[in-house]
Amino acid sequence: METSIVQKYNVPGPRYTSYPTVPYWDNNGFSTLNWQQTFLKAFAESNLPGGISLYIHLPFCESMCTFCGCNKRVTRRHEVETAYITAVLTEWAMYCDLLPQHPLIKELHLGGGTPTFFSPENLEVLINGIFDRAVKAPGYEFSFEGHPNNTTRAHLQKLYDIGFRRVSFGVQDYNEKVQKSINRVQSFHNVAKVTFWAKEIGYTSISHDLVFGLPFQTLESIIDTIEKTKSLNPDRLAFYSYAHVPWIKGSGQRGFNENDLPQDNKKRMLYEVGKKILAEKGFKEIGMDHFALETDSMYDAYKDGKLHRNFMGYSASKTQLMIGLGVSSISDSWYSFAQNEKTLEEYYNRIENNELPVFRGHLLNEEDLIIRKHILNLMCRFKTSWTVNEEYFNELPDVLIDLKEMEKDGLLELKKNSITVTEEGKPFVRNICMAFDLRLKRKAPDTKLFSMTI
């Protein structure tokens, strides 16, 4: 890949877990009452046909990883677990009180932070509390993020016993120098141990999260990391680009010199070499930065055109309504987004006052809904089309003009009523989506908002 192409398209851009992206939400036109109305509309349309999704944010970590951009609270005081679980279950009760019947839970994901900061017993209390007022949908999928250093066999067994079959372990990189620079030191032995425990217990989908573009990473360290990863034979892989956003995350992402980060073509080469090795080892590329073996349900979803993307990342099944519980969580009714308070103190305060802890959101207009479909198609299937009026929007001709340069560079194929991303264009899918992002085009940010696309 030519350096000029990488440098040409390596610009700040969203990751498109939503459209509109959070910085472009119209908070002035949003209210908690609006959110409740669209929440109930989505529930009526989605609960009985297939169920809803539930994301629970567990923010506590025992130490700060300096590559991390998530909302977290660093502490070693495990007595915080009980109060937090109580608050989350209170929030859940508020939602259930709005509903005419028990919800069917199709997908449930525990994210963080570090979900395995919580004891197995407390995680069981949390999940059982959820299902005091909910029912597991047919074919449900429960998943959680596990830290290899503190995930015990008891964690894995307890969560398996209450329905979890998918686990994702954060690996990042096995090189000791890289690990020390991001304050995430964990041995290959620890990752192997939890992976084999999960296999023995019966988990049907085990994922490892890798990151490229970290400080001090080299081709040698990426190759070594992927070779070690393949030896453990996970079912899925996320191979993320490191998002360097210290202007958002403050000191957390300034634990190293920015000159230590691989840039532009050097960074992209880490991905291209890694991707090539993964392909040789049987991993298929599905969506942006994700790979799966042909035996995994995520690959089936991609192959069948059913892959979905939301604030939890990629999903093998689409649910219209996703409720986010816990501090900073984001909910999605398809018609609107709603985000919870971002600090624990404010979150607890709202819960204690018997209020849904939503502090901002966005109601999608007709144009937003059309653009959202196109961006989801590109992110999940690497193609989109406009063969019916419901897929057309007034500024589409201008979007196609903007995409001509990318077509000339071989990143996509333009036809009369469709776009297909080429193999060469897959690393630039965020850039292609940006051509559809009318809100971004109409008001370019005057401060730093997004990480670099490459």
C-alpha cells in the first residue's frame, strides 16, 4: 500500500457505532420524556418478534491502562461492588415499570471498565436481579469482557451456569515493552490459562482483542502476538486501531511520548501484515477490524448479511432496542439515543432521586434514519444501495461526487444505484462512511473530536 494513499486518507474520523455520532447529537431537541416515548415504541415493535439487547457498564478497574478510552473508575476497594449493583438494578426496575410486560432479552453484554473486577457471586446477584423481571429469549446470547489477570475459573463457571457462552479477553500485545508502556502487563500464560478454562467449561465463542498502533509496537511484535494468539485458537478476533485521544481522556493517554507511536504507513503496515497472517490461519475479515473462524456465528451472520453494529460493537443478530444500564451507558431505540450520566456521583444521585439517569440524547429525524442505514450497511456488509425511495436522500448526488476520488483510488466501485467497498478499500471504510455523514459535513469540528481513521 502506497504511503501517499495512507497519508491522504489518514484524517480524524468517527468509528460509527452510531449515526449521528455523539458529538453531533441535538441535545436541545431531546428530553427524557422523548426517550421514554421512543423506548416504548421500539419495545412494542421488537420485544415479541425477537427480544431486546441489554448492555451493562461495570466501570471499576484496579489499575489504569494508558491505551484505554473507556469510562472507568480506578480503585482497589471491592466494597464498591454492592452499591453499584443496587443502583443498576434500581435503574432496571425503572425501565421495567414503564413496560406492559416482561422483556425478552436476546443479547446481554457486560462491558467496562473491568467486569471481572466484580466477584462471581456479585455478578450472579446482578444477572439474577435482571431476570427477576425479564425472560431469556429463544437463541439468546450473553457475553462479557474478561481481564486475563483477574478472571478466575470461578468467574467463568458462574457466568456459564447462568447462561453466558461468549467471552472476550483483552490481550492488546504480548511484547513486554509495549505492555509496560500502556500499563497492561499480562503474561501469555495468563491468557492461555483463561482461554483453556473457557474451552473446558464449554464456552462456544472465545474472542481475543488485539490493538495495533500502540507505543513501541513493531512488525516483529505484531507477528509474535498473532502467532501466540493463533496457538490458543480463539473463535473471534478484534484487531483494533489504537485511538489516541488524550484531549478527551486527559492524562490517561499521556503515559508515553507520542513520538513512540507508529505513524501513518508504519502503523497501517502493522495491520496489513497482521491481517495477512490471520487470513493464512483461517480467520475471515468481517466488518471493520474484526475477524472470525468460519465455525463462529459471527462469520455466519456476516456471510448471510445479518451482521449488526451498535454501541456494543458488532453483533451476530440485530435487535431494534438496546437498553444501556450503568454509568455512561448509551441506549438505542433506533429512533433515538440516550446516554446516562458520566460520573458515578451524578449517576448515583439521579438513581437516589428515582430518576432515569439520562443526561443527553438525540431524536433521529427522517434524514438521520436513512443515513444511518447506509452507514450500517457499509460498516457491516461493505456495500449499500438505494433502489427504493426509502433509501434515497436529497444530498445523495453530492455524496457520490465526493466518492469519485475514492473510486479513482480503487477504494470502492460506484454503480447506478449502489456502492461496493473493494478489498483495498476495507481499511478506509470509516472514510467512505464520512462521505455520507451529512451532519459532519455541514459543521466541521473546530476542536479535536475523533481519532485518526488509519
